[in-house]
Amino acid sequence: MIFTTLEHILTHISFSIISIVITIHLMILLVREIVGLRDSLEKGMIATFFSITGLLVSRWVSSGHFPLSNLYESLIFLSCSFSIIHMISKMGNHKNDLSTITAPSTIFTQGFATSGFLTEMHQSAILVPALQSQWLMMHVSMMLLSYAALLCGSLLSVALLVITFRKNIDIFCKGNNFLIKPFFFGEIQYLNEKRSVFKNTSFLSFRNYYKYQLTQRLDYWSYRVISLGFTFLTIGILCGAVWANEAWGSYWNWDPKETWAFITWTIFAIYLHTRTRIHIRSRTNQSLKSTNSALVASIGFLIIWICYFGINLLGIGLHSYGSFTLTST
Amino acid sequence: MSSLLLNPNRAFFPLSRQVLEASFSSLCSISNARIPLGSRPTAHRVVGFKPRASRDSFDAEALPESNTKKKSRNNNKKIILFGSTPPPLSEERGGSAGNASGKPAAEGSSWVFLQRAFKRVLAVLSNLPLAIGEMFTIAALMALGTVIDQGEAPDYYFQKYPEENPVFGFVTWRWVLALGFDHMFTSPVFLGMLILLAASLMACTYTTQIPLVKVARRWSFMHSAEAIRKQDFADSLPRASIQDLGIILMGAGYEIFLKGPSLYAFKGMAGRFAPIGVHLAMLLIMAGGTLSAAGSFRGSVTVPQGLNFVVGDVMNPNGVLSFPSLAFDTEVHVNRFYMDYYDSGEVSQFYTDISLYSLDGKELMRKTIRVNDPLRYGGITIYQTDWGFSALQITKNGEGPFNLAMAPLQLNGDKKLFGTFLPTGDADSPNVKGMIVIEDAIGSSGLDLKTDPGVPLVYAGFGALMLTTCISYFSHSQIWALQDGTTIIVGGKTNRANLEFRDEVNRLLDEVPELVTIDKNFNG
């Protein structure tokens, strides 16, 4: 009983902290700069990480199995992974823009997990025989970590595309407030970057130069994060295959979820291959290369969501543990 | 590991500095002795290296000195300006083709023609946009395979994709069945794309990646400050000694080569080799998968508790290369089948106690299997996959026990329903009076048997793929430095981690101690 209340408390704490933190950060960026709150984002994310981890641990203790057996738990784990990525990227002190992606992503996944859609999954349930294996921890956690990393990386690529084609978007939606959101986001990136660049060096303030710097950094960080995510995805898929061999006798069944994970893997392999410089002979245009790969990564963003969520909506196949119906029964 | 990948015949790559020091100590005495060591006690560990004197121990490719053949100069430039294309295939191939055709000149042009055709095919296959296109196509086909329901009877497709009302305006059942999309993952279209991808992988590895490795392994000192300044990252330290830089870089994990005023350092060479490993691992997995598809056996059986069966009777071959093994002659006895339950009544685990007997009655093995814990014997694996009821044991009014056979009833969903009937004798008597007590439910265990020769190959490929994907995350960084008077000019580049490299080198350069007094004899 104590664990359920503890879970409840931690869920609310984590969501509140991260909403407060994001609100503060948005205020700092857009409204007024309050110096004392500058590093509140870091501390807030650390607090969120601890509360989400505490939530997972208390679920683990109360149910007796690793907390990854249904969609709710996997979403919580996903938000945990986002906060882990945020903290790791800040650890190296690299002054990157990842926090713009990880913090909102955490709040979205955490919000969706704790929202009214999934209330019937909130209680920790027993584990079916097929999931009682050591491989559960390894396979599912690797897959979720990889989803988090790949989502971050592909969102950075989407940001890069938005910023690169901002002029076109401006012309396209002049007077149309519908597309305010994409370049609002770009504006945030832009201001963030401008501030951090100012801190480092003193440049002549050419707007194009800032834009170039920003796209370079986005491109670079998107590449690094996606490479990391790709490694995790490879390990996760292969762990899943070995587990399937142990449990069902064949390591690849062309199950919808497996197939879509493989499609995700293929798309990001294409991304990595579009970044090699071998085949670009005539056009050594850096920006062209980075736009190409950013396009592929953006497609990858959609594919990950289909793989993770869309298949669960169908609820068929061997991976049906994560399924849920949209109308709460 | 690096010793295998680097040229094994050459000792010039300093894998163990002690060895190198012993062999080159005489050559190095000049560069080592002149520097006032003083407060730098470990300077002697920085090994000087004079390739000129030992040029004859190199092969023709690996000459770093300045006045060598023009071809190696071009190749050296490939290291420095990596944005350019790899060594043009036709030039090298032309050389080797010329040599090859020089020998069997008498055998005529057909051999040469075949070789040229092969090389052209190789060049076409190793085209990167083609490979990307293939990967996209495979991804699209797989997506299609999840959308179209697989493995149904043709009637299903007649109804779902009717000719009168085609999906998306043109997709009728004719398309689906003709292209084999109802069994997408074994259809000729899909398998053909996979074979093409495998061929592209092999061609790319052979023509592009291996020469890149050769190029990356060759390195040269840079002797001019302009060349160093042209690097991606360049800086200069006004008052410093190149030995200090070498020591600091060594502390950061770089391998150092120092000759006179020039320094070359690199780190993370494995990051260049790993992509080749990735491709090879994928080829291994594909080979293993092909073997599995061609040579495996599968079988599925539901055995009531207490009964037995012979392995060979239930196994069906899967492909053309399936050969039954000796282990197929074992009998499998299901001794007991039972389940564990949670407090809520749901099943927590299924257990089957199995004994394997040889045909002459000797017990070979006994194990209790459960889901996720199969039995392995002689290449055959037995999995717990299903369960059922075979009979109900009842007593009526104390008489009995009677065994009533049960049969599964149709029910949609996850739950199962079994039914049986009680023979009452007289069809007209409406009531059956008496007490029926269910003594026991005899279960039957659903077992899957499988033998798969490709599994070791596939597992090896999996392990290699995981490892090489991790390793290829690392970045191959190279740093050149030149001592120009009391200034060091430093330049460097890396193939993956550009921004992090900049920060790292900035940090390292900040650590280089600044020389306060200039020694007059100090000329590097």
C-alpha cells in the first residue's frame, strides 16, 4: 500500500517539477532574463530524473518484476531515458542544444503516461510466463533508450530543417498563424544559440553567420546522438532476437513490431550513410549534405512513432503486451 | 586487436614502445639526447623514429618521406584532405589488370574481358546511392508486408482487394498475388532485394572500405607550417616545446611519433576499422539466415501427460538443405505437465518434465522445461509453447475414476475453453443424480521442436555486429605539429567528433607548459 502512495506522489512530483522548470526556462528566454534561475533547468532535470527513477524503483519493488511490462511502464521508462540523455549531454559540458529537446520530450511522455488514457494500466500487474526472463530487462530497456536517443536526434534534425528553410516557411505562411509553432521553436533554438555563442567569443553579428553556426551544431549533435541511439537500437534488436530464440524457437518472426524496428534500423542506417563524404564528388556542399541527412532523420522520427506506438494500437502479433485501446473501458 | 588489423609484417607501428626503443634506440639517440631533459623526466619515452634509414623494410605503399613516388604523394594527400575521393579505382585496377593480363597474354582476351566486366559490375554495385536506394526499397517492402495481411488463403485477398473496387485506385488482388506480397518475406521480390543488398555490401567493403583502411593506416609527418594550418583545426603555441606537447597528448591517450621538429599523433584508429566489421557482421548474419532458411526442421506437438513420441516423427523439413540428424531417433516422454499460479488465479508459469530416451530404452536426459527455458539435446531444442487439457478424471458417487476425454472448443480471444460429455446411458432419462467429483485434470503440453544449423553463425554475427557498432562510434583523431623556432604549430582533424575534438584539443593545448627561458641550444 505504501508503495502505491509513494508511486502516486512521485508521479505528481516529477510532472510538476518538469513543468515548472520548462515554464521558467521559457520565461527566461522569451520574457526576461533572470540570472539566478539560469541553471534551474539542470537542477530541475536532475530532480525529475530522481523522482522518475524513484517511481520505477518503487514499482519494481511492489510488483516483484522489472517495471517494463506494459505501455504505461514503458512510457515512464522513456521519460526516464530522456532525462538520462539530458544529464549525460550536460555532463560533458559541451554547451549543446539538447536540453531544448529533452526537457519538452520528457514532459510530453510523462504527461501522456500519467494522463487519463492509460489509467487502467497504472496498477502494477503480474507478469505473464512469456515475459519472465532475464532478457526482459536488457532488450526492452535498450530499445527504449535507443528510442529516446533517436527521437532526440531526429528532433534536432527537424529543427535544423526548420531553421534552414525558415525563409521559405515565412513566405509560405505570411499572415497565416497556423505555422507559428515550427518557427517559434526555431526562434527558441536561435536565441539559445546566440546567447551561448556570445558567451564564448566575440563575433561580428551577422545573422547568417549565427544561422550557419547553429545549423552546424545542430547537424553535429544530431549526428552524434543518432549514432549513439543507433548503437543501442542494434543491441536492443539483437537482444530481442536472441530472446525470441530462447522463448519461441526462432530469432526472427517478421512480427509487425520486429519488422518496424528493423525498418527504423534501416532508415537510420541510411541516415548514417548519407553522411559519409565518399559519394559527394561534384557537390562538396556541406549544407546540402546536412539537409539530406536531416530529411532522412525526420522520416525516422515518424517511423519511430509508428514502431513504438502505432503497432501497439493494432495490438496484434507477439508483442501485444503494449497494446491499449483509445477508448478507456 | 590492432596488431592484427595493421600490417602484421611490419614492425614499424609501435605497438610496444619497448620493442621499438630497442630496435631504434641507436637511430633515436640524436633527437633524444639534445633536448635538455631537466624537469621532464619522462621525455625519453617519446620515441623518435627515422624511417629513412629503414626504408627497405617498408612495402612500397607506406613511405612517409618527402621525395618518394608521386603516387604515394597522392595517397598522402588523401590522408590530409579527406574530403576528396578515394584513390580512383581505374588507376589501381588498371595497374593490376595490366599485370594480370601481362601474364596469361596467350590466353586471349576473354579472360581479360571477364575481368573487366567483373570490375565494372563491382564499381556499379559499390555505388553508395544505389545502396541507399536498395535500403529504402527494402524498408518500403517490409512496411508493405506489415500492412498487407500475410499468409492468408487467396480467397481472403479476393475479398480484401477486389477488382471492382481497388484500394488506392489500382491495388487489386492480382497485384498482391502476382508480386508475392501475400508471403512478402519469402517472396522473390524481397529476397532478390536482400541478395542485391548483400552483393552491394560485399562490393562496397571490397572496393571502398578496404582501400580507405589502407589509406588511413598510412600517415606522414607534415613538414610545412602551411600544410598544418590548412587542417580543420589549427592553432599555434608561441613558447613551447614539442616534447611537452607529445607527453601531454600521450597522457590523453594518443599514440605519438616524433621525428626532429615534427610530431604526429593519432587516437581511435579502431573507429576506422569498425565499419568494415559492421558490414562483415551483416554478411555473416545473412549467411546464417540463409542457412537457417534452407536447412532447419520444425515440429509442433501436443502431448498429454504421460505419453511419448519420437522426435523424427513430428519434425518437418523447412528447406532444401534439411538433413535429419542422428538425434532424430530419440523418444520424448512427457512425464508431468503442471502449472504455477499467482494468488489471483492467473497462470504464472507452465512446466513440463521431459525425459529423453534412446530407441533402446536408455534414458539420455531429463529436464523440466518452462517458457523461456528450453531443452537442448543434440542440436534439437524443445520449447514450451502451449498447453491444453487432455482428460478429466472424475468419480461418480465414489465409483471410478473415469477418464473423460476433453476437446477444445472454439472461442475468440485469449482464453481457452474445453469441453467434454458425460455418457448417461439411457438417452431418455432426463436427470442424472449423484455426485460427480473432479479428481484431476490431466493436461497436455504443447511443445515446439526445432533444429537450426544456422544459429551459431547468426549468433556470431549478432555478437560481432553489436561489438563493431559500438566501436564505430569512436572517432579517429589525428594531430600534426611542427616546431618552428620556439613556436609550435598544431593542426588536427577527426572523422566523427568534430566539436568535441576541438574542445579536447583546446583543453590539451592549454595544459602544455610555456617555456619561460629559452635555451640557446634548443632547436628541436
